[in-house]
Amino acid sequence: MVRTLSQGLSSLSIAVLHQDADGVFDFSENLPSFWPGGPAMGQTPAGALPPHLAVQFVDARTKCLASGEEQSFEFELLNGTQQHQFSARTSLDEGSVIFVMSDITDTVARNAAFASLLREVSHRSKNLLAIVQSMSMQTANHSESIADFLAKFRGRLHALASTQDLVTESNWRGTHFRSLVNSQIRRLGVDTTQKLRIIGDNPVLNPNASLHVGLAIHELAANARLYGALADDGDSPGQIEIEASIVPDSADGSNLVIEWDETGIHHNARHHVPRFGTLVLERIAPLSVGGTARLNISRSGVTYRLIVPPDQFEA
């Protein structure tokens, strides 16, 4: 019976100490191997424990005897270089006192990690809402009608949601560049087998870079779908090549250079990027990732070059 009890206490990381009516430890079970001073049998807390810990045990025993009510406290013990946290409950046993102690190190760590995760989710949610708010206001400012606003805003919102799904699936690590591009292109609902080529490196963009690079790709792709290489005009000769290159930089390490090269547009195509799209490509995306961008639009095509600094991706 005693052995079974001991095994049960061990599996639950629970230890027991008993003090007689004179305050002397006369029983212990399952004390951790790093318990200061060993089992401490035949000694009082003052003689068996470090001063700071002895004070807690004496105080809990005194209050328990005076009130007849269970007392609780927490303390820490050092196991080599690792700090362990314990929760202790003190209860009466016919004039003597029993201390039941639990190692709560893992529980405290999980709670801290959960609290940190909640703060991170709150922070990212606020950032995402700020992006949506800015996007809605800018889209409204550059729309000619309610119908025009709804069409543009819906597309941008879906693009943002698509990227957010990829980021969430990766446990907030980010997303691979090619997965991000393919996700945005697929939303167009067109066969790009003969017209689109993605080459170069495939780094993991962090969540912030994923969102803003995703928006930039959406603007370029949506424009190509309406007016350019991906337009559904039956005989468009357009081609798109998207290249990602990790390029060494003597000052900051290696930058990620993303290039969109759209060529061979149908001669009669009315090719342009909407004003807010231009704002996203030339200002919002590069500023949000701390990089630079260059957009060039001509009758023959569109080229776009975005430089992403090293703190925004993993090679």
C-alpha cells in the first residue's frame, strides 16, 4: 500500500513532509533528489532548510495551527542550473502538520507560453485590422463607384485572407515565397501553365513580409488578369516570369530581390495599374518590410523589383 502510494506521488511529481506537534520533521515521501539538506528527518525547518525557505514553512505552519485552515504558498528550488517552482499546501493532522508539495515548473512554463501567445495573437490581430482599415480607406479614395470599391476591396481582402491562412498554417513562422505566389495566382481562376514561370530561390517570408508581399503580388496579378499577360482575350501572347534571388549585401547581409517581369502583352491591351495598386507596389509594400521598390509600366509590359531586407525572411 505504502509502495503504491509512493509510486502514485512520484508519477504526479508530488512530495509530502510531515511535522509533529513540536515542529520536527518526522516523515517524508518522494522529496526531489535536489531537495536542500536531504530528507531532514528529526530537524525543524530552521535546522533543515535554507533560511528563506524555512521562514515560509514556519509561517505556513503557524497560520495553519492558529486558524485551523489550510495554507498555501509557493517556493523555488535550484536543480543545477534549472529553477524549479513548487506549490505547497499545509493542513492539520491532529495537532501536527502535513505539507503536500507539487512541482509546477512545467505548468508555469505552459501558462507563460500561453500568455505570450495570446499577447502575440492580440498584437498581430491589431496589425491585421490596421492593414484592413488602411486598405479599405485607400481603396475607397481611389474608387469611382460603390460597385468599383466593392470589387477592388473584396479582391484585396481575399488576397490578405489567403496569405493569412498560409501564415497560420505555419504556426506563425511565415510562408515560402513560391507558396505565397501560387496562392495569389490561383485566386484568379485562370490557367497559367503556359504563361507563368516562377524561378530562383524559395525563402520563408516572415508573417509581416508575407502579408505585404502577398498584397503586392495580388496587385500585379489582378492587373495582369484584367489588362495584361493573363487577360482572357483568347490570343494574348503575354508571359510572366517571377524570380526571387537572395543577393549578398556587404552592409546588411543578404537581401531578397523579388522581380516581376511581364512581357509580350497584346498590342491593344489597355495596360495600367490602378492608383491604389501603384501605391501598394511603390510605397506600402516596401515601407512595410523596410525595403525599396521600383515599378515600371510601358506599352510592352510591366516590371517590378522589390528588395526585402534580411530580417524579413529566412533563406
